[in-house]
Amino acid sequence: MTSLINKTSKTQTLVSACIYLVLVVTASGILIRQFDLNPAVNVMRQQDSPGLQSPETRAFEAIVPLEGHLLPITPAEQFGPDTLSDKINGKAELYLSAHFKSLKTQRFKGLNDSSWWIEIYIYDMATGENAFAVYSSQMRDDAQPIDVGQYAYRTPNALFWVHGPYYVEAIASAVSTDAVDAMEAAAQAFVKKIRVKASRVTLQTLFPPEGLEQDSIKMIPADVFGYDRFDKVLIADYQQGSHTATAFLSKRANSDEAAALADGFHAFLLNFGGIAQPPMAELPHARIVEIFDTFDIVFKRGRYLAGIHEAADLDHALALARKLDQRLTEAGDDK
Amino acid sequence: MTNDPKPSDLNRRQFIIRSTKAGAALAATWAVGYGLYDTVGPSSQAVRQTSVSLADFSVSGQQPRMCVARGADRKKSLAYALKAVGGLESYIKSGDRVLLKVNAAFATPPMLSATTHPILVTELCRRCFQAGAANVIVTDNPINDPTSCFTLTGIAEAARSAGAELIVPRQQSFRPITVPNARLIRDWPLLYEPFRQVNKVIGITPVKDHHRSGASMVMKNWYGLLGGRRNIFHQEVHTIIKELAMMVRPTLVILDGTTTMMRNGPTGGSLSDLKSTNTMIVSTDQVAADAFGATLLGKNLSDLPFIAQAQEAGIGTADYQSLNPQMVDIS
């Protein structure tokens, strides 16, 4: 009886071995696959990670239901300070230096036209001033102003605007009237649905109007003129006959900070080969430096740090600096 | 007749033995499963692997050569420039396996010139096969959403239509590399999988402004071979570009200045950022190619320190005139 129980046929042994083999192969396959994660899972993990589910998510919800204009063709993506460079590579530094909080992007296509698509980038820059900084420092030469948000312009294939703390770009894949119309509709919807505290940068009105090239006004977020302590500085170009110069202006936390920065910038210029010039009676509290055949002037007035950069002619630079100083004196610390 | 025992044939002892065996098998299976169960899940850290190094892909015994072709038609410019440096056949031989390192860093349309133009990809692949290449691989490592990057730039379709193989990076495509005498590229993940399969390397990229480094050209294009959190290198961007050039000794480089991104790089976004500069540079010397590319951006060597640093490291010459570059005007 025992022999009957223990005895198995060769066929049974072979079948058993085959079953074991299939099981081993299956188990091995599962083992290997678990180390070969689909990249989409990583993307999902990033999107789900804490800190990225911010209120800005609502921003896209304002655009998405644009019936008759746009249809989402990819899921929304979100980036924080640690991942921004994954999306925009080396340009991330520009935004990070302006206190970037988050970026949300998504691609859309026209409802009835597949010849183009657009990608919308919504940068949350925390404050209107920061948003203006990244907006103005990238202003295109052929910008055509449009009536959206606080600051806005269009180019042949794109729209750029500032709305509260948001700096938004809408970029089309082709030059198309329909695409531009859709982007403008998206911009209007965004501005209408996202309530923000309006914050215009009023400091720029302090630049003397004579000779000012209005489109040249920019806010540089950091490393202004190569000086690493200079941040959030408004600059504006002036053309006076054949003379050109750049005026600059920054409102600091207090008078001491403005004075310290003026001293620091003066030292920075001297350190890079500048030659200190004697004070001029027209503007006795200003420091003047000649460097590489141009002149820099720096001074402070109350909380304001101001000056002229790379002026070809000292007399014109001094005249411009005096006007600027006068307007700062009149404005006090109100702006 | 059958040998199978009937249940009634089992005695108590045999039943206990077989039950014990079955229980032991179940327990062993459970133990193995428990032992292999990964409670943490896959890590984003690269699995510790052995370091690799890259071969020198340059063609030995040849003097450095360079051509600057002037024209608005990319295909024509490439054809003339390649001919002027001796023809692609001087670099690609029958049976060669060629890697094209494109710039596919962003999921943007070709119109914005932020990435390698698909027309160039197709044309170069076609010419490689014409020269006898057995295989052509096209790759890059755009960190965010590589599939969209290759698709929306038109590079995937361009490679496919020319019969080339597109390698989209995956986690296991990377191996750590340490570049000799480098300070930054030490034990850093490199997109190595495509290099296993090739014996020639061509870099092909557009001329662009770059917010951090001043320019993105041939040497900066190798940045796309790095994995990991490579953005930390932006703090020392000129050094990392020099070290990337130390890492890759290409067969040939092609710098597309047909349309140059003059500002707001490296992403651009508006046609206003672009300028028609109608120039195609083909060179065996990547430093010389970048030195010439700088002129298209209106920049000089002091604006782009990585060029002088690369020259000092012995990678090539910033004095591109010393190569007696062929200047070809295509009307």
C-alpha cells in the first residue's frame, strides 16, 4: 500500500516540474518589473507630493472650462522651487531670484483646429512686485500692449501678463490668429475668475519723464549690474540726443540699508577698476566713478537708492541724476 | 487501472507527514514572499552601480577641421558644411553605430528654436546611413516628461522617419561616471545606455542665449547626458560645462545658427526672441564651434568663461581662426 502512495509516474514529475518552472519564471518577472517603474508613476508621485497641492491649482480651473476655445490635451503639471529647473532648465534662476513659489502648466488645443496648440505657464511669484520683476525683465522688443490684468502684451505667437502675484505666459505652437484669440480669451477668463489684490508698481513714476524710453523700464530681481547685493532694482534707459544712460532706482527697507548699498556698490565699482571722481557741486551727496570710459553715479535719498549707470557723458548723467534726486525728494517715502 | 491511492488508503501517520510537508511548503512560500516584499517602494536614488567611462569618439589621425556655412536652408547648409570638412564619410564608416546627441530639453515646437530642429535630425540620420552607418541612435535626457519633449519638438518623428532608433531615458539607462580631473562630475549618473551601442558620437544643437551661462551651444548640450538633480550644477555653470566637454570627445559637432535665440534663453517662448543668423557650423573641435557660435549671439569670450576654461583644459581651441575654417556662402 505504501509503495502505491509514494510512487509517481514520470509524466506527473514532468508536469510538476513544468508548473514549478512557470511559477519561477512568473515570480522572476514580477521581481524584475518592480525595479522597472513606469516614469508616469514617478510623475504622479511628484504631483501628489506634499506642498504642491497649493491654492494656485484654482488658477487652471479658471482656464480649463473655456468652452468654445480650448481643450486640455495634457494633464496639468506643477513645479516648486526644487523642481522648476526640470521644466525651464537654466531660466529657473531668474524666477528663483525673484522669490518664485510655484509653476503650473498645461497644454491645450483649439476646439475645432488641430493645427496649433498652446501651453500656459502660471507662475506664482508671491507678490505683484516679484511678478512684475520677471515680467519686465523678459519684455520683448516687439511687445504690443493688450488690455489684460495689470501689465500685459502680446507678440506674434504669445501672450504675457501679470495679475496680482501671478506672471502668466501663453505660448502657441504656431503663428495663428485663432490661437491668439484663444489665448486672449484664456487671459480674460483668468483675470476675471482669479481674484487678487491689485498691486501696481508705482515706483516707476519717479523716473524723470524727459528722454525716458518708456518701454525700457524693467525691474531686475537680483545681481543688478553684476553686484550680488543689488536686488529689486528698477532700471530705465534714457536717450538725450546722442547720449544714452541707464537710471536706476530701488526702495529699501530703511535709510541705513539704502546708504549701505550705495557704499557697497561704490566699492564694487572701484574693485573692478573704476576710478573715483571728486564730488560735484550739483549733487554733493552722490558718488561718481569712471569705469571703462563710462560714468556711474550712485546716491541715496531717504529710503531710496538711486543713480545712473554707464553714462557716456558725465554732464548729462549729472543732470539726469539731479532730476531723479529732485523727484525722490518730492515724493518722500510715500511711493 | 490507476496507481492513485484512495483516501481510505492513507493511514494516520501518512496523513500527518503529508500535512506537515504541505504546511512547510506554505510557510516557506510565505517566508520567501515576506523576505522579498519591498515595504518602502522604489527609491528615486540610483541603484549603486559600477562606474563607467566614455571612450574617445574622435577620429584619430585627423587635423581639427571646421566649416561655417552661410544660408537659410538647414539641409543645404548642412550638406555644404559636411562636404567642406571632408564629407561625412571621413567620419562615419561602413558598419559604424552612431549616436546623435540632440537638444530635446523642452516640450516646445520647432518654431521656437529651443531644441534641435527636426529637419536637421532627419537629414543627419539619412546622411549617416548613406555613409554606411549600421545604426543611428538619437537621444537626450530632458528631465521633465521626455516623451512629450521628443514628440512635441518633432525629434521623435524625425528620427523614426529616417530609420533611426530613439532612446528615451529610463531609470536603468544611467550609470555613475567620474571624469578624470573633474571637480563636479564625480560618481554622477550618466545616460550611458546609448553609449554602450555606439562607436561614433555627433552633438547637434541650436545656438541659444542662456540665462545662467550666457549661451547654450555644443558643450552645454552635453548637460542633457546627466541624470540626477543636475540643477545643482547651475551654481557653477561654467565649470560644469567645461567638465562636460572633458567627458565627451565627440566625432563631430554641429551647431545650428540658422535661427539664433538672442534673449530669454534657454526656453525663449516668443518669436521675438529669435533672429535669423543663417549659419551652420560643423567642426571636430567643440571649443572652436562654441567660440564661433558666441559671435552669433554678439558675445565675446569674456562673456562666456567656459570657452576659455575648456581651452585651458586642453579640449580644443577658442581661436577658431587657427583652424582655418572653411567659409561657405550658399546663395
